[in-house]
Amino acid sequence: MNTMALQGIRVLDLSRILAGPSATQLLGDLGADVVKVEKPGEGDDTRSWGPPFVMGKDGQPTSESAYYLCANRNKRSIEIDIASAEGQALILQLLEKADVLIENYKVGGLASYGLSYAQLKDRFPRLVYCSITGFGQTGPYAPRAGYDFLIQGMGGIMSLTGEPNGEPMKVGVAVADVMAGMYATVGVLAALRHRDETGCGQHIDISLLDTQIAWLINAATNHLTSKQDPKRFGNGHPNIVPYQVFSTAGDPIIIAVGNDSQFKKLCDVIGLVGLADHPDYATNVARVRNREAIVERITEALQKQARNHWIAALEKVGVPCGPVNTLSQVFEDPHVRHREMVVRMPHDAAASGNVEVLANPIRLSETPVQYRITPPMRNQHKEEVLRDWLGRKP
């Protein structure tokens, strides 16, 4: 078996729902030993977020939701009541062996259990302690609970998403949570590198709102440069034309023209020969200024054939284009199948004996991701964890 990049790193996971668990799953995928601490009798909130649920051998839904499966593989589960003195003592014992603690309690929430960073840093000076909250550890909103939907609204992404004359629209998945988890993972890796060089751990303060604003990227810098609030362009692009979804004689097509040469090729293929030489359309700057007119001309031309005809013709000349796939079509796509983006993992409670989860997209040549542990049942690994981390015998 190949050595894994984070082999030997131990992570105590006090997080639940998505932002924290997505970070700890990524660390687990890279080889860390992740112990997921769950509330006795309840476990992670997302276990009950369904349907759909994993179907059991009796033909009935189990208590394991598809939502829970998405962010909890490569972890071992143990139930600990951190509100009790016994549970707090056990957490402290586990921290003696841990490199990383990740939590997403409200600001100050763990202090009442003696488990805040300030309370732990002197006892565990090498510990990397990562807190993920809605609004960060400081500031006027710090005490508030943060949820992905609220953060998408407050952080600006909804003002950019949706049809020009429609209402603001959230992204279809909890992308603010997922990106907070990504930034948390990067922060943990950086802090571990620093710890290994200096012997000093540190506190990582990850805010969903901060990270949401950070990944506004060009939309934010457009605003900072122009001091204007960007408009919603639906499936269009604020800075590039044509770069959007178009209707055809059949299903819709995405055409993503990135330069003037590609635009000329597009025009030639769809029967608008010579249009690329017109001063109103010859450059991207001109096309952005004349967006409505050029989009109308292209849309009219594309009605003559169905999507697959245009994809074949445009790909032949190197114009970026593609379909708008349903998830069924995504997972039937031959390239997606080749890249093995679905992983089947054994699951004792499932009727089929296994569950399907998304693969990790990081492809490491020397320390590849391994899918070692199926998203665990509640408290499934209590004896293992106490044996491996604390040397306790069953």
C-alpha cells in the first residue's frame, strides 16, 4: 500500500453538518487519521437530512442519509458527551495524541466545556486548532449562527446569480460551506508545516462570510475597480461575449468564446461569415458593448441545427462548447467514467452491501488518495479509537 501524504497526522473532528466535515474528509482522504466525535444518541445533524437515505437489507430506509455520506468517509466515529466531566476528560486524553482539532461551534461555545483554544494552547502547544464559524471569532456579527444560505445572501454571490430581471438566486449546492472547508484545509496544512518547522501550533479562524467574499474573485475586483454594483447576467459573463448558454433546435448549448480568433471561427461555423470583421463585433470590448445585438444574431443562427450538430462542428475548429448536463448525464459521460469520479464503498447496513460516493479530484502520483473507511455509523469505532489512540484494551 502506498504511503499517504498525511499519514501519521491525527485529527480530532468536533465539527458537524458540512463546512467542517468536508475539511476533515479531505484531510482523511489524504491519509490523516480522523476521529469524528458525535453527540451520544444523535450524531451529526446531517444523518437525518433526507430523503434520500441508504436503503437497508429489510427494504426500509436506514438512518444514514445521502447528505451525511457526502462528507464523512475516511473517518472513525466515537460518541462522547462533551457536556459531562467524563467526556471532557476523554477529549483531553485524545488531544494528547492529536495534531489537529477542528470545530464549528458558535464563538465561545466550547469555553464552557474547557475546550476553547485559549484554554488548551498552553497544555497542547503543538496543537493546530481550527475554528469554523459563520462570521469569525471577532466583529459585531461574531455571536451569530451562520448558515450557507444566509452567507450566500450576505456575501454577495446571490446578487450575481439569477436572470437579469429575476430574483437573486442561491447556488444549487452549499458552496459557501464547501469553500469554507477548502480554506480550512489549506489553513490546517499551512499550520502543520509551520508547526513542524517551529514546534508551535496555532489557532485558525475561518469565517464562512470571509471565505464567501474571498471567492467572489473577478466580480469583487470589478466592483472595487469600477465602484459599480455588478448586474446579473443569468448565464452570461460580465466581461466576455459570447460566453453563455444558447438555445438550439434541440437542447441548449454552452458556447464559451475566449478570444477574437475563436469568435471568428464560431461565426464561420454557424453561418455568420464576415460578422467577425464588423467593428461592432470584431473585439471582445466591442462585443461586450453590443452584447444584446450579437447574442440575438448568434441565437437566431443556432436555431437551424440541434445541439449535438453544433458541438461536433465547433469542437472540430477549436471553439469551446458543451452541453448542459443533468446529473444522470454527468455520471454517464465517458470522460467522467474514465476519471472514476464515483467510488463504491462497502456499507454493512446497505441492502446492496455498498454505497456510492464522489471521488476526491486530487490526483497525486506518489501518495494517492485512498478510500479506506466508509462514512461510519454512530459510535462504530469507539473501541478501535480508544485502543489506537490511548492504548486501551477492549
